[in-house]
Amino acid sequence: MKGNEEIIYKKIEGLRKIKNPELIRFELFSILTSLLLSKNVFKNNSEIVSFLSSLNIEFKEYVFKSRTLILARVLRTVENLDESMLEMYMNILENMLIRKTEDTEEVQNKETKQRNEKNSTNNYIEEILKKYSRNRD
């Protein structure tokens, strides 16, 4: 599934290159469909609520019981957007991409730091063992 996420984020990056509003709308259809149906991006339907509120989309509570119903309503909303709202959606998705990239880098930095700490602890122990071992070369 990681491959699908990478494709989604590449599509988001490519939105700025598109000038035709109808082509932007079609790309938004595909991006939002993939995002909303992805269990990797949104583990629970409750996480979708905050994402949609950032897009100024509000639905009644029963809609959030089914991802396919959420998707149908979102796509209908996108179908009726004017050019300025399409631009706003593009900006929100780009900001989401930036946050995702920063979060990924932060996790990678944390993992690297943990590995380095573990290696330094192992090296310290090895130094002590070499220093005080009986069978020194």
C-alpha cells in the first residue's frame, strides 16, 4: 500500500502544473478517492472528519459510518466547486503533503537517533570489556 500513497502524493505535487479547471477537478476526484479509501492514510473514519473540516465539508454523523458514502458526498461536493474553491482544495492538499513529508522526516530522524544511541551504548560496552578483559591481546 505504500506504493499507492507515493502515487497519491506525486499526483498532489503535479496539481500545480495543470491549468485547466476541469482537469484539476478530475485529478481531485482521483486523489480524494484514493485518500479517503486508504486505510493507511485514515485508519478510522473519525480521522476523515477533521480532514474534511479542513476542506470546509460538513456532513451529518451517519454519513461517517461508511467510507463509500463519505466518498460519494465528497465527490458530489467537488463536482460543484468553482475555480477559487478548486484552488483552495489544491492548497490544502499541498499543505497536507508538506506535513506528511515533515512527519516522515521526523520519524526517520528519530529512528536514526535511536539507532545511533543503541550503537554508542554497544560500543561503550565493548570498550569496557576490552579494557578490563583478562585475555587482552
